[in-house]
Amino acid sequence: MRFWPCNLSLTWANYNFESEGVGWQNFSNSLVVSLWVATVGAAVIFTGSLSGGEAAL
């Protein structure tokens, strides 16, 4: 049974980065942002643990 407009069949077309016209720019931007978030998050957690672990929220 197929429900319009949703086609939930498995296909490799979902991984075609060239279909949006931007190419790999969105993918690389996502990687850069995730690396920044991981770096800043690790720094915040590390400095929080150095302060005794009891941060006032």
C-alpha cells in the first residue's frame, strides 16, 4: 500500500547530494558545525569538572 505524498521505500536517491544544487556544501558545513560543537562542549565540561563539579545553574 502506498500513501501519497509519502514514499517510504528504501532507495539510494535520498543520498544524492547533488540534487539540491548546492553539492557537498551542506554536508561539509554540517561536519564543521558538529566539530565546533563537540570542541566547545568538551571544553565546557572539562572546565566545569575542574571547578569542583558543582556548577550553579
